[in-house]
Amino acid sequence: MCSHTPECPPAHADGRNAARTVAFCAEQGWSLLCNGVLLFDDLGELLPSGEIVAALRTVACRENAV
């Protein structure tokens, strides 16, 4: 699917988010990468196969939580 040189990582590779953006909609919060991955602003992903990759969020740890 990718015509870049060197070729972008495929959709199921660990580095898939390094693929180039071919379309985006800032208002809706998504980008389509050249490997077919739909990347959302919250870092969730939808792979071309329909598989959902949940957003990787970290929770801040508070030592003195009330």
C-alpha cells in the first residue's frame, strides 16, 4: 500500500504509527496513515483489518491524594 522509499511500517508492525499521514481531520480528531491505520487523537487506533487498538494512556500518580 505504501509507495514511500523506504517503505513505511506495515499496519501490524510495532512502529506502525511512524507511517506518513495521507489524510486528517483535526475537527474530528483522526489521521489516516499510508499503511491504512486510522489514528485517533487519544492515541487509539483502528487497523485496516478492523482490529481496535486501545489508547495508551498513563495515569499520573499522586503521592498525597486526598
